[in-house]
Amino acid sequence: MKKFWCLLLIAILLVGCGTIPDAPIGQVTPAPETVETTLPSPAATAPLAQGSQAPDVVEVTVTAEPTPEPTPAPTLSPEERLYAYIAGMTDAEKIGQLCMFGFSGTKEISADFKNILQEYRIGNVILYGQNVSRTNGDGGFSQCKKLTDSVKSANLSEIPLLVSIDVEGGRVTRFRWKKTLSSAQSLGKKDDAARAREQFQYIAEGLLSAGINVDLAPCLDVAKNPSLTFLNNRIISSDEKIAARIGLACVEGLHDGGCLSIVKHFPGHGATTADSHEGTPVVSKTYEELMRYELVPFREALTEADAVMVAHISYPEIDEAHIASQSYMFITEILRGELCFDGIVMSDDFRMEGLRKQTSLQKGAVQFILAGGDLILCGANHSYQREILKGLTEAVENGTIGEDRLNESVYRILSAKMRIGWDPFENE
């Protein structure tokens, strides 16, 4: 009998000290926020003396710590994402995006230009008539496609090139087209916006087939007597309203065909007989006069244009110290401020005497950017191109061109590339 009571006492002790088995490794058991359980008091696990009464059961409520919610990652706007991309670029890569350079040849780029393209990460190229063999069977399109493929294959950057040319119609066509391309003056005389839009859509489609994605057109200069200017029939009309209407249609047609448009030559060549290729034209017009006439077509077309080319012309009544392509007054205060343009501002060719008689290439390049410009054009003169790059590089290194000013221009250029299909975020 004594043995029986001993065994019973052992059984009671074992039950009172029972444990909860651990969860298997790798299995997470979520804890509720509040767990209510009944636990025996320490006295309840002790052996009972004969004749004694069992103690009350103590109820204990255990409250678990709530699991913190993960902090969501901030959602960046498209603008913020692109600026973040630009922040990851080197200064050399950014400087390369500020340049649109030309080269000689019709089959492939020269070794010299290939070195410049790769060493300085040049982001944009321009073709001229000398790059196109228009006597070929198809008017030069297939030959040009091989040439642009050669240029693109030499590009070491993941950022694609803007490849440009100027096709305006009339005497500036570069290729031999199956359809006749009316001159700007002819389009203006017809004053048919639909016809102008259709012609420039046709131009854009032809350029894309040749590997070109930018057309330096249309000319938005106006003149009371176009025949007295070096532009002649490249001017749409002496009527500023017709020039505005047809010019806008030309821009829209290029967009319909998938090309970017660079309008020119801001603020206008129409009031001078001089040619800025050979010297610096001087126009004695006031700001009010320009707003009433020369700038009317630009105001209209800038609602759609991707870029504006600024001319090497002096307007001493508006800026006595600088030609338009070097002028903060013209580029930032008038073009960006008064005309509300926030696209790419591009210089006319830095090979032109209109610029080189005013300043050195190095200083001119830096001043153009400081004035608010974005993209420097220089045709097939590699010595000039290296001078431009030297000036920009030194100005960025010594802080003359600040990081914000540099990034602002790169942002505009990369934004334009995104509009024609480049996606910098496709691998994210």
C-alpha cells in the first residue's frame, strides 16, 4: 500500500511540471497580440498534505509585443528617378552629353573621331551633306544607315546617341527623296498646315530609316524681304503669323514620324543681310520690336519643339556685351523666362566666324553653358572639338560650371532621349 501512494505522488509531480514542446526548426509560429492562458501557481505544483485544500488557480494574461510594420520605400517621381540616374554619372560622361559633334566620311567614322567619341563619351553626333552619298541607288538612305550603325557601335555608353541632320525641303534636303520636298517658302505661300505636317512626317520616317532621330528644322526666321537674307527661301514667310502656323505644323509632323525637332535660328536672322558663317551680324532691334515680329513664330512653335538653336548674332540694343549664343539675357531671361521654354537650347555651329570672331572656343563653350545653353554644336573639325572639351572640362573641375548647372543641362538632353524610346530604368 505504501508503494502505491509513492507511485501516485510521482505521477502527480510529473503532470504538474509538464512542458510545451519546441516548434520545429524553420517553422515560425505567429504570436497573437494578446494570449490568455491559465497557469498553475507554484503552490499548485507542490504535493498536497493529507487533508489540505488545493490552492486557487491563478490566471495570468501575457501580452505580446506587436510586430512592427515595415517602412515602405519612398516612391520617386520620374524627374527624381532621372536625377538619381544622373547623380551616378561621372563628370566626363555628363560633359560628353553637352556636345553634338560632326565628322567626315560616308562609310564609317574615322579613327580620330572614334577616339574623341570614346575618350570623352560624346553623347550626340551631327551629319552634313558630305556624309550622305545621295547619288546611290536609293538616294543615300541605305549608305547612311550603315554609317550611323558604325557610329552607334562605337558608342561605349549605355545612353544612346542623338543623331541629327538638317532637312528643311527646297535646297536643303541632303538625300534624294522619292517625293519632292517643298521649300519652306513654298509651304508658306500655300499656307496649308496639313500639307506641311504631312511633308515633315514623311521626312521623319525617311530619316529614321537612315538611323537619324533628330532634324534641325524648321527655320522660324522671318524677314520683310527674305531674298535679301542669306536664308532666302529657307524662310517660311514674311508674315509672322503664317510662319508661326506653318512652323508649328512642321514640328508636329516630325513628331508624327518619330523624330525630334530643333527649330532655328533664335532670335532670328531676318533683319540682317549678313551671314553668320562669315562674320557676326549686327541687328539694331529693341526687345519690343523682336517680341512683335521676330519672336512670334518661336513663341508658337516652342509649345512643341524639343530644342531651339541660338544664332551667333549681335543685338546691341538688348545685350551690348554678348552675341545671342553667349547671352544670359537672350537664353535665360527671354527664351526660358519670357517664352517659357524648358527644352534643349543648342548653339549654332562653333566653327562659324560669327562666334569665333567674338571669343575663343574654350571661353565660348563655357559662356554658352553659363548663359543657360545645353548642347554645343561643332561640325567636322576635331581640333575645335578638343578645344571645346578642354574648356568645359576645366570649368567643371574648377567649379566655374557648378554641379547643378551641369546636371540641369544633362537632364534636358536625357529627357529628350527618353521621348524617342530610351528607358534608363528598364533593368531595375
